[in-house]
Amino acid sequence: MSGLLREIRKSQDPNPLKGLVSNRPWDYQLTSSGLCSEVNIAAICPRAEAPKLRRFLSQFQERIQATDRERDYLHDFPGFSAAFSLPLFYPSQGEASWLDLDDSFSGTDVLSSAKLLAQKICTALDVLRGIRPSAVVVIFVPTRWSPLKVVETEMEQFNLHDYIKAYAARHGQGTQFIREETTDSSQPCRVRWWLSLALYAKALRTPWRLDCLDEETAFVGIGYSIDNVAARGNHVLMGCSHLYSARGEGLQFRLGRIENPIIRGRNPFMSEDDARRTGETIRQLFFDSKMCLPKRVVVHKRTPFTDEEQRGLVQGLEGVLNVELIEINVEESLRYLASKLKDRKLTIDGFPIPRGAVVVQNSNTALLWVHGSAPSAQNPNFKYYQGKRRIPAPLLIRRYLGQADVVQVATEILGLSKMNWNTFDYYSRLPATLDSASAIAKVGTYLSSFGSAPYDYRLLI
């Protein structure tokens, strides 16, 4: 390992944004070596909105201060290049990598108009991919497109965003939608941080990763969606997210169909054969990536693991020494209040229970507060509560199989809640495994006809 990476490895902070500001992105060596020395943007925009988008993009090189209300979690924005230690290049209208979009609608109805608009954007993506294959394509979404974003009929639901994301991901192309209302946001510092992080990640860069002692654990998240157009028995889509290590590296998606789904209530479950095939797919994907199997695989899901699923996954993951099957759900029925000592008496704290608090119920079940009070970015002696409203509910963690201590399982979930590179929130309320599995399942309808090829997480956020 180079001296530079050794130096970066020692730079740790529980707040990802603070760590980024104080140091450099985790993969800065790619920049300094010249392998990936810049981030390029291409643009698709209706002609009438071109000046607005160009003005908005130019602001990413400008400094802006966080408001007083934002300082407990947000730092001043120093400009993209200062924050990520590399230049950001964006085109002007009339240049080859800026395409004016004709968004006049000639469809006979809203659905046909939405599909026509999607086809025009995909055609523009094809052109830009030939000109700048590594550029992140910014797509401007004016407010007049609102009726076309999601169109539902009796026979079909069409989601413009998901369709285009799926199309671009199949070609390895990063995309970023910018809504017109975003350019007029009352929180410009927050918006610039959030979009800058998204652009950096979608350029297939790694801003940070988790610091974890366990290098031989891999994580999987499973999510489902229903394909209403597909025939019964082939209508349940399953999204699998794969993390190649406990540091949060190498997050990819894989999509598949459950051949013999078992429906209980409104939730689909796998048969033993489906679960075995899923386990074999997980096993093969990890082996292809690392040329060896991890010693431990942790599978996260938001529904219980049936006996059939447990048997099938263990069969499919043959050769893995420790398979952990973990159900994770928000326990809305439980609301705890934090207390503090004041004048030697216990009183109710004005802030909620700290993030990271765990109540172990037994060797396989625990309550974990992923959402809770945390140290302020402005002063670690002060507290910050994301959202600043309502009493947070804990996650209920239930293990069906595995050997690790339940506190270790909770700690891993807490860390994975910081791996969402599509937001500068201090954390997400679910681990990245489940957030990402839900994302792949959501766009699965538009990817399902293209086989089970893996997709990089960063191309679908």
C-alpha cells in the first residue's frame, strides 16, 4: 500500500461529510496518479431552459455558506473542486456534449407522450455515450413535465425516471436528473453538497468507505417488486444487492425472477429451489469478484426467512463457513424517550435516544436506533437530530441463522446506514443493502428482459 493510502486510511470520522472536508476522498490516489483526474458532465436539456441549467451548473464551482439552521449537520460548501480535489468540467449550450431536447409532445394521450419523451432522452443518451462515454449525463426536468413523470392506466404504470435510469445503467452510463424546482431551492448549500456527491459517485468514484475490522464478511440485501404485466408465476422480481466487504466496497445489483413464488399476505417468499438458486448466484458473484469465497455472508431482508428459504440459501452458499440471515424492520409500535440527570434527578431529555443505542432482547433479537441523536457537526459536545421531528422508532433486528454476536450484527447495520452516496444526510434509516435492493427491485420492470447481469449501484441512484 502506498504512503498516500496509508495516510488516508488513518483519517477517520463518524461524520462522512466532515471526514471528506477535513481530508480527501478515499480514492484520491486515482486522481493523483492521473488515472481519473477529472469529472466530466454532459447535458440533455430543453432549449428554453438551457440558460437556467448552465447558470446552475456554474454554481458548483462557487463557495457558499451553510445557514445557521444547517450548521449542526452541514459544512460550508467550498466548491466541487476544493471538496473532491479534482476539477469538474461541464459544457455550454452549443457544444457537442450539450444536447438540446425537443420536448414537444405529439402523443395521442399522456402515456404515449411520456414514452415518446423517454425515447427522445434515450436517443440523446446514445449520442452522448459516443462522444463522452465516461461523462455523467445531467438531464434537466422542467416543471411542465410533471404529468409525464409517472403515468398509470388500468393496464400499465410507466415511470419516466426509472425507465431512463434502467436504460442508461444497461449501457454503463451515469445519469443525474435535475428538477427545475431544485435550481430554485431555498437550501443552496445542501443542494450543492448533495448533487456534488452524486456526481462524484456516478463518475464511478468512491468518496468514503467504512472502517471495519472484519475484512472477510460480505453482505447481501434482498428486495422484491411485482411486475404487473408479467404472467402469474413469473411476476415477482427479486433485487439482490451485493457488498463485497464489510467496508462497504463493491456494491452491485443483480435482478432475477422468482420461478415459484410463495405469496403470504402481500409478501412474496422464495421456495427452497428459488432460495438455493439465489444462494448459488450470490456465491458465484462474490467468487467472480474476489476469486475466493468470503468466510461469512450476511443476508438482510425485510420479511421473515421461512424454513424453505433458510434451507435453500444454506445449500446455495455451500463453502461459506458462517451464513447469517437477518430480518430488519422499523418497529413503529415502540417509542422510547431518552432521560438525563439534572440536579441529581432523572428528567426527560429534549433530544431522542442516541443513534447507535441497542437493546438486546435475546441472543438473536435486538432493537437498534439507527435514527436518533448524534454529535453536531459544528460542535461535537452539542447534539443533532436529523429531521428534528417526532420520536424515532428503532429497527427490530431478528436473526434466523448465524453465529456472530447480535451486537456485532447491529454495529454492522449502523455502519451500512452511512453508505448512501445519493444524499448528504448524516445517515439513512436502513442499511445500504436494503436501500439498494429496494432500488433495483423498483426499476426491475425495465431491466428484467435483459438477463441477470450485475449493475453498479452508483448507476441507479
